[in-house]
Amino acid sequence: MNFIFNNAANKYLNKPYARAIISGNNLNGEIKGEVFFYNTELGVIIETKIMGLKDGKKCKNSFYAMHIHDGNNCNELNDKYINVYSHYNPDGCIHPNHKGDLLPIVGNKIYSYSKILYDTFSPEEIIDKIVIIHDSFDDFTTQPSGNAGKMIACGVIKRVLY
């Protein structure tokens, strides 16, 4: 399996299909980063590089929910994103089975990095949708969106052109 995965993934890893440039809202301007979407034969590799998330205090986690939403811009009004809509969910599934439900990211003092493989959507499907980072973790239970807290950062997913 490792050989198969390495061949399928490495063929595409140097060229992301899409990316979202992440910026914090007016109250969280220190949050910046990128989310890359690589198309592979096994699914989509999502690579997340975020700076500025606060790390947890003693006995408090530092997990941040990250979702793909159906909105198409990161416009703000009074520190809240408008036109964000709900999680990307073309199949009408209940949470946490939306196609836009992603695993959380971790605030690691200065820099947060993750890379994970998903087979629930293709990068073509999510062009012009948005990535949202919330100020809390997704409990993967509460309907309709996991009680993930306020939206603190956003980025529009765009096709990378070469």
C-alpha cells in the first residue's frame, strides 16, 4: 500500500490543483496561511499551513474546526463573515458527513501544519467555495455544524493556474 500511495500522491504533490489564501477577520488579523488541494488517484490531499492560531492553555485544547462552506467570498460585516452559507453538502447528509466537514487543525504556538487525504470530493467541485476556520473544535455531533464557534478566518478556494 505504501508504494501505491507514494506513486499516486507524489505524481501530483508538486502542483496543487487549487488553493485558498487564509486571512483572519478584523479581530484575528494575525491569522494567515494557505490551504492547498492536490488531486491524486486516491483522492484529494489537503495541505494546511496556518500561522497565528493561539495554542491551548493548560487543560484547554487548541483544536480549531476547519470546514469548506458553500459561500463564495470572505466579506465581513461587524467582524462576521457574510454570504458564508453552510458547510458544503451537495448530498444532503447530516453533520459530520457533509463533504465540507474536515478534520480539525491544531494551534501550535506559531505555526500549524497538516496534510490529509480525503476521498469525498474532487478539487474541481470546490472551486470558488470557501475555507472557514472556527475559534473552537468541531464536536462532530451537534447539528447542523458541530458547535464549532465563531468564524475567525476565511479563504476563497481558487484554481491554481500554471
